[in-house]
Amino acid sequence: MPHDACGPGAIGIFKKDFGENAKVCHREKVVIIPDHYIFTTEERANRNVDILTDFCVEQNIKYFYDIKDLGNFKVNTYYKGVCHVAIAQEGHCRPGEVLLGADSQTCTAGAFGQFATGIGNIIANFGGLSCFPYPSSSSFYT
């Protein structure tokens, strides 16, 4: 789950490591929600949202919660709010599953019985768990 603050960096790494024409293998497992820079008129910050939009269209990402109309957030059905709340509201937090997000607040999804952790830009390059640093053995108790 990359967002507009961390997503562009992950997209850059994805394209650098896998090539400009690389495709996301499991596009239905990627959730992208712009929420950090949508309220600013700063052109550089808005570019982050543009990078996400271009990538999601190019990759046909199934769960891209785009901001189509910045004029009226109260009636904008595409605006989902803070990504860490939206993933739960949109049904992406499920017990027993793993959620890898691009920042440290991702672990809040653990409240829904899933393993959720922030992994940062470098690991969030959509490479899958092959690049996720995990111990050789782990135990989870509930």
C-alpha cells in the first residue's frame, strides 16, 4: 500500500530494478491511496499524485483510489481520506493476511487481525516478499 508520499519513490525503484516496461505481477494485491499531498497547491507535491495516477493507469492497478475532483471533497466519492483508515473501510484489512505499507502507520491495520508493517520505499518496490527482511523463523500468538 504505497501512497503519494512514499509511492513515487517505490515506483522509481520498481522501474529502475525491473525496467521501464515491467508489469506488476499481482495488480489486484496493490492498493494505492493518495492522501498526503491532495490538499496543497504546491506543484511539486501534486506531482507525486500525478506519478501515482500515471503508474496506476499504466499498470491497470485494480485498487487505485484516485482523487478525480479536488473541488469538493464532501461529495467526491473517489476521495477515501487517510489511507490507513481507507484500507479498512474498503475491505483491504482481513484477519490472517499480510499488509505491507510504505510507512510506519501501516501497523495500525494489525487491529484487524492481520500482520501489517511499514516497509519503506526501497522494499515497497512491488518485488513481493522475496525482498522483505524477515527472520528465518517467526511465531505469532493471539
